[in-house]
Amino acid sequence: MLENHNYKTMFESYPDVVNVKEMREMLGGISSTLAYKLLKQEKIKSIKIGREYKIAKLNLINYIINK
């Protein structure tokens, strides 16, 4: 489980919920193809509102830590 310290310090300049563009930046500039693949395969949990994915920063941190 994620420690509270990691959540407060990792990506502190980003909002608590990010879009795909911000997610790509946070993961080191990955391609759009890879980003959507990770979301569609539910490797990174997200919700889809209309045509847009919304990703909780916490889910990205958990993905990174557990990799």
C-alpha cells in the first residue's frame, strides 16, 4: 500500500486527477499509444467521462511503485 509521504511528495505539482496528456508527462513522456493501452488494459485504473479518461494521481503512483 502507498505511504502517505509518497503521495504528498510525488508529482506534487500535478492535480489529484489528471488527463492522459498529464499522465504521459508523469510517466516520462510515453507515447499516446502506450498510454491508452495501459488504460484500456486497466494496468492503470481510470474512469472515462465522455471521451476523456480521468486518472487519479494515486493510481499512477501505485502503478509506478508496484512496477
